[in-house]
Amino acid sequence: MKYFITGGCGFIGTNLALSLGKKNYKKILILDNLSKITANKNLSILKKENISFKKIDIGKSKQKIEKLIKQHKPKVIFHLAGQVAMSTSLKKPDFDFQGNVLATINLLESIRKFSKKTILIFSSTNKVYGDLKNFNYIEKKTRFIIKNNFKGFSENNYLDFKSPYACSKGSADQYVLDYARVFNLNTIVFRHSSVYGGRQFFTYDQGWVGWFCAQAIKHKLIKKTKFSISGNGKQVRDLVHIEDITRLYRLSFKNFKKLKGNAYNIGGGLKNSLSIIELINFLEKKLNIKLNYHKINNRLYDQKIFISDNKKIYKDLKWKPNIDYKKGLDQMLKWIKSSKIYKNV
Ligand SMILES: NC(=O)c1ccc[n+]([C@@H]2O[C@H](COP(=O)([O-])OP(=O)(O)OC[C@H]3O[C@@H](n4cnc5c(N)ncnc54)[C@H](O)[C@@H]3O)[C@@H](O)[C@H]2O)c1
């Protein structure tokens, strides 16, 4: 197999596999432990395309991973498997450590021992920068802002792991970079914030864009909903559509040399940034509804703003997001309606 996708039954993994094109489907091996309840839904789509699948827990199965990598010597491993929810990391930090740190070490060690040419692309998170408290935030009517021509956060911000989730993702992120420095492995790190789009089985804890879209559709089609938002709703994130992300992953292994050993912030950028209140306003206008919500406490270490400065990845890969949030949200709403996922929020 040429391509391994760990966590390939998840949101990014399934979309990535399908985006590699039919002629490559027989060269893909999906590795997933199906721990996400909805992973089976994506698996059935992958199976229809005859894409190979192996049920495996990357954090627990060192020897099996070694065997697979020794046998296939894959050209690329897209490492997307992981424990993805901050709330779970607070309840079960050891489980979070296993899913994020041990899983990553198992892959890196197997590559180091048996397949040094393999490219490993790791999906990290903006949470590695902590709550970014050292900036001066100004509260406006619908969002927080930072003055002085702020264009987003670059990779030069210092790392500040707060919460077990940030520690485990951040630790994996640093191991991936260090294996390029110390062992000369072919690794890259992408630090994502809010990816959204079809086949995302979001929950209350992960995938806020989809979750609010589903609330709005449920309100419109079934019954008036009542939901909570954490904090004052003025927190800002930059939205990046899944098609832009799968394009990035495809481009990156084809143009790997320039990217080797680097970490990149990846997001929708300033012009695709929205606060929770702004997303809700957008949905109310679009669907001609009035949503009913109340405010609860801030989430732990919530960033007031995370907007990615995409300058570094643009310089090295010429990648920038193409799908603006209005078009992307249109597609997202259509998918939520057709998949009927709004019935479960
Ligand atoms: N979607 C986003 O907005 C976003 C933002 C920041 C970082 N990321 C990172 O990108 C990656 C993919 O995210 P996603 O949104 O597709 O998540 P997802 O939850 O949809 O997919 C993760 C998949 O990994 C599998 N998995 C979990 N632990 C595993 C293990 N130990 N062994 C094997 N499989 C395991 C799950 O069953 C699931 O299918 C994650 O590592 C996540 O931390 C995503």
C-alpha cells in the first residue's frame, strides 16, 4: 500500500481518502479503531469504494504497526487518528495520552526502524499555543478583535500547552518535528483550528461550526431548539473548508522537500473568520429563523481569537484557502440536511 491514513474513518481522513481519486483507491490502507461512534458511517462509504481497512488501535498496537510498516513501506502516512475532544482529555488524561502521544511515537518508531523514506504528515492543533493571553483583546459588539492591523497568529508564537489535550497533541507535534531534526525522518506538522464540511459527525464537544448549523436546521425543520453557548459568544475562529484541507494534504506530499521538518498554521484566515454570535446571525438570516440560546461559562483555556496567519504555508506551498465561508456553509447546511444528522443534536 502506498498511502496509510490513520483515523481514516474520521471526518478529515474519509474526505482525504476519497479525494485521492479512484485510481488510487486500491493503494490506500485505512487504519482506525472505530472508537468514534459515527466512524462506521464513513467506513461504509469507504467500503463501497473498495478501499482497504484494518481495525487497529494505533496507541495500543506497537507490534502490529511495526509489522504493517515493515511490510508495506508506505510512501505517505497521513496521521489523523487521535483523541480529539478537550472534555474527554479532562475526564481521562491517560486515555488521551495513549491516543495522541503513544500512537504517534508508535508510528514514528516504526518508520525510523523499518521505512525511513516514508513521509509522515501529522494533524496538530491551534491549542498548542495555549490561551494566547498575552495579546490585547478589545470587545466589540459581535466579536473580540486585536488592533494594529492584526492578520492572524503565526508559528512564531510560543508554545503553551494548557489542558491534557493540548499537552498530548503538543507533545506529539514536537516529537514529529524532532524526528525530522534528530533522525532525519520526513515529517510535517499541520496545526488546524476549525475545519468543517461534509461527513463531519460533529458533537457538542468537537466541531462547533457543524453543531450550530445542525441546531439551526433542527429549529427550522423539526421544532424550536434551545441550546447553550460557552462564554459570551464573541470568540473568533477562522473557518477552513474540508476541500481546502484535502487539497493541502495532497499538495504537501507531492512537494514535500520544502516542507520537511516544519510546522504550519492552517486556517481560513482573517476573511473567513467568524465569532459564535456572527455564525448564529448568519444562520438566522439564511434560514429566516430566530434561535433561542443562553450563555454558560467559558470553556477552559478558550482562546478569545484564533485566526491562522497562512503566510508560511503560502510561501512554501502556494496553498491558501479557496472556499469562502459563505459558500462553505451553504455546502455544510446541504450535507446536514441530506444526512439527517440534525435529528441527533
Ligand atoms: N476537525 C478539526 O477541526 C480539527 C482541528 C484541529 C485538529 N484536528 C486533528 O485532525 C485529526 C482528524 O480530525 P477529525 O476531525 O477527522 O477527527 P475525527 O474524530 O472525525 O476522526 C478521528 C478518527 O480517529 C479514530 N481514532 C481515534 N483514536 C484512535 C486510535 N487510538 N487508533 C486508531 N484510530 C483512532 C476515530 O475512530 C476516528 O475515526 C485529529 O487528530 C484532530 O486532533 C482536527
